[in-house]
Amino acid sequence: MGWYQCESLSGWCKPKKPAAIDFWEIKGEPPPSIEDYRATRFVDGSYSVDDNAYRTADNDYFSRKIKKFEACGLAWHTRDKNPLAETFKQEGLDCLEKQGLYRTSLPESVRW
């Protein structure tokens, strides 16, 4: 989580702070869990994972979150020194909630 397309040589950047979208999840729909995509159980007790199905579900979930940000006219990758409430204003936060998103407990001071 946190990678976004940008103008770098690789086309991808990882911010020092999480993107704004990482602070929000879709109400009533948990993000895909790798546990949900277990396939074959091995003798040692470990499992193989259907990586393609997991990545497809994860990308679909992320795309739906992006569309909700765009419906509010907000940049999902926005991060600056201000708290999200200052960046998006109350109207933006209210719009995200009306779009079916909720704020996670991830503190804004987190870095990765």
C-alpha cells in the first residue's frame, strides 16, 4: 500500500508518508486478505496462495476507493504537512463518508 504512479524512471513512487487514500476503507467491505486466497495445503501445514486472484481483488478494491475520492474531487495521493482535515476541509471529509468510506485508525504521524 502507498505506491502510486509518478514521473520517476520506474513510473512508481513510494512517499515518506502514506497517501491520503491509505487512511480510508470502504464501509462494510474489508480489504482483501491473503488468507481468503489460500489454495493448496502442503504437508508441512503451510498453504499456497492464488496470487493472481488476490492481486486482482486487491487492485479492484483500491480502484473502487480511488473512484470514491475522484467523485468528491479529491486527490487520493495527496499528502502534505497539514492534517487531512485541513487539506480536504470538512466538506471533503463529509463527501468521502457519503461515498461509503470510513477513516481508519492509522495515525497521520505514521511513515513507511
